[in-house]
Amino acid sequence: MEAGEILIQSGLLSRQQLERSRNQANGHCDGLRLIESAVNLGYVSEEAALKAVGTAVGLEYIDLADANVDLSLLKIFPQKLIHRQTLFPIAKNNGQLVVATSDPFDLYPLDEVSAATGLSVLPVLAGRADIAKLIKRHLGVGSETVEGLVAAAGAEEEGVELLSDIETDGSELSEMAQEASVVRLVNEILLEAIELRASDVHVESQLSGIAIRYRIDGMLQAQPVPAEINRFQSAIISRMKIMARLNIAEKRLPQDGRMKLRVAGREVDVRVSIIPMIHGEGLVLRILDKGAMIFDLRKIGMEEDIYDTYRHLIELPHGILLVTGPTGSGKTTTLYSSLIEINTPDVKIITTEDPVEYQLEGINQIQVHAKIGLTFGHSLRSILRHDPDIVLVGEIRDLETAENAIQASLTGHLVFSTLHTNDASSAYTRLIDMGVEPFLVASTVEGVMSQRLVRRLCEHCKQPFTPQTDDVPGDFPWNQLEGRQIYKHVGCRDCRNTGYRGRLGIYELMVTTNEIRQLAHDRVSSWKMMQCAVEQGMLSLRQDGWRKVLRGTTSVAEVVRAAKADHNLLLKKK
């Protein structure tokens, strides 16, 4: 019986849906192509279709996420069939080799497996994507390239297209970096990172060989790579250098570059940083995927009360608004979201950034270039002659930039910027420590937002959690727990067994009230300013984190990891 008839008899497709599926499959009325077409059209899930077909042809369907895979069988299994036919050995039972396949209609490759291993083969059905994940998890990213399965053509057809010209110096190393297998290997590393929503790719040269790690939702995750990839180490690094238009012959000095890619129809910027290490060069690729970014203050984790206050601040006619936090805490996202929220045709916004991470429609952006003297301070002086209403300074790093930002606010401009401080109150003392007069800090800074990012619990696997006293820190708000359900992370296929998927912000918003202005003017310590702000109703980062826990969006462990406890509060409770 053909696949279409099986799906109809199983109640998974109607006649009309079958015809549409056949049309999309270019007339194919049987086999895997028809199933793929029906899945792509959204008529049926791959799992349901394979289960129905498996029942009809006498093949079992298994969920690879729960399968106990015998990895020792990889030693006898022909790897070329793993990659070419998307097969994977699962177990060996009574002299039979159990092999997962996603195509119940093409069993010829299984005959090849039988001939190569000398074992009879028992096929079982599994989703193609699930088998592909199993291959990458246990054989490593790029393993098919190492097997030499790539022809020269098709290297640019792997879903990654470089949008700038390649320049080579004709050396042996540059020629090796341009080989089709190396090109595909690098493309696959980038494609895998983008598909997994990684913000950074770390390619590290170690004594044992090359190591690849992806930073996903703020946490580094090691990516398995086959041992054979180590002989491609120099070629991989050289290929990435060429893509970023860097000097491949220079291996003694740090280098920074940029590459622009097109992936799945959308443009992705990649910032490349290279530093020489003991065992070779280390690369970090920062992936800036605008298509995956959401610049919306309401969707990045702000509670309604903080949003209302912050919205009032960003609509002020002049003054300075600061966003503080360590690297990777989401400051840029908050600032961009703020600019987009207030950007209208009658407002001119100019930014000076290092680097420009995302290009925003309707906003004038300047790339800082320190080597030619275009610093934050210098560009800010020029910006003020361009009649802006709102100015964004990427970061206040020195006294010159701070003084120019204050001068801009005093002449009727609203200035946004960032500082690297651990909390909101420290921003005032940091500016004073730079050399800014306290009365200027007190009169120009209108508010400071300190923030961190916590991972969002996976909606598919989070489990209800009833905490005991020993399970939570001393400042946990037990008085707010009544009637609420909190959750803990577990891990499933959708979140790569981490228990988390995506991130959201926790915020500490200090508004410069008259009392805070007086304290800043008097050079009072940051902790006294914090104490005053809390007495006036400000919530600390930790307290905002607990609100996210009580709403079921993150876990206790994440808040403890991201935000420091208020020790005074802990001492009071003891």
C-alpha cells in the first residue's frame, strides 16, 4: 500500500490534503517525499505519519530522546551511511543490529549495512531531525565533512552565504582554507550555532586539539567534535579569518573583524575576535541575528510598574538616563528598545557606538573608530552640531565622554548611555570618581536602570515545585508565596535538556528623586543611596527576580546565580 493511502486510512490526511501534498512533492505519490511534503504543509506531524506507516509495514517507531543507544556500535558501523542515508545504530539484540531510519520505503541502504557488518539488520523508524541530532551529538559537528563527503560544488549551498568578497594571499594555508570540505565545515559550525540561538561561538586551540563551545542563553555548552577534525585546525581558523577579512599570516597579535552572512533568507552579522594563545589562536564569534531579536520593552521582562516609570523617564525632554550591568546583561537590547519606543518622524536620534550591533531603521548611527581619533567623546561633540533631540552614547568610559554627555543634557538633549557597575546606585559614585563634579551628576542624571538576564523556564518540561526552607535562600519572599505555584527546571528535547529556553531581564530602576540628588551632591556612598531608594519604594535586582519566580517564568537557582542577595535583609531575618 502506498504512503498516501496509509495516511488516509489512518485518518491523518484527507483526499484534498493528499493531492496538495503530491503536488508539492512534484507528483511523487509514494515514499518519504510525500510524507515530508505533508509535514511541511502542516497537515500531519512527522511522528504521527511515521507511526502510521510503521504500523502498516510492520516497523516499530521509537523516540530517540528516550532510547538507550549503544555507542560502541559506531566502531563497526560504516559512517558514510550514517551521513548519506541518515541512519544510526541503536542496539545489538540476539545477533541483530537495530538501526534507526526515517525512510521506511528505502531499505536498500540497510542491506549495505548488513553486508558491511556481517549482521542481520532490524530497522526501526525515527524522525529525521532526531537522527540528525543524534549524529551531531555523538559524532560531532562537521563529522560528515571529515569523512570527505563533500564535492567542491555545493559548499555555498549549505544555508550560509557570505555577503562580501573573499580575498586571499595565494599562500598554501589560504588555499587549504578554501577547500570545499573546510568551507562546508565552517559553514556548518555557523549554521548550527544560529539554529541553536547561540550568541557566541568559542573556537579554542588546546593541547588536545580544537574545542568548540556555543554560548546559549548565557551559558557555555560544549559541542562534540570528532577527533579527526584536529588536522583541519589551521584551515578552520584561516577560513574564519578570510571570511572576516583579517590577515591570516599574522598569528602573534590580536585581531578583530566582521563578516556578514545570509542564513535562511535573513542577514546575520558576526563579529570576530582572535587572540593568540599558548597552543594556537583562540576565536570568539559574536552572532548578531537581528531577525531573531525582539526590541520591545514589554517583551524583555519588565514588570508593568517598572515599565510605566521607565516609559516616563525616556519621554523626558532632557537629562541623562543610564543603563548599567556587566557585559552580556542585555543593556544594548534595553537601549535599542527604548529608542524604538520613542522614535517618531519629528524626533532626530543619533547614536555613537562601538560597535554598531544592530542597524535600526530611522535612527542615525555612528561607528566609533578610535585608531583615527573618532572616540565617543569626539563623535559626541560633532553629534551636537547635527541638531539631534536624543543622543545615545554606547558607553561612558572616561571623563571626556562623561563631560560631553553632561554638556549635551544641559543644552536640552536627552542622553542615553551605559556604565559598567554592579547596581544602580553605583552609577552616581562612578561618575564622580571619573572626575565629574557632584553637582553636575546630581542635576543631570534622571534615572539609572541596572539589569541582569536570567534564563526562562522551558514551558514544555518545567515542573511544579513546593520549596522547603533549605531549598531557597534566606531572602526568599515566603510572605508572597501563598496561593502561587513556583517551578523548577527539568530538561527535555525542546530545550536540549537544560530546562531553560530563552532569557528575560530582571531590573532595578533608581529614579533620581530630590533626596537622591542631595545624596549625590554630598558625595554620599552608593549603599546609602541604595538604602534611600529602597525606602522610597525601589525594588532591588534580587526582589525583581523573586517576582519572576513567583510568576513561574524562571527558577530560584537562576535568581541566585544572577543577582546578589541583600545581606542587611538576610541579617534581619536571622
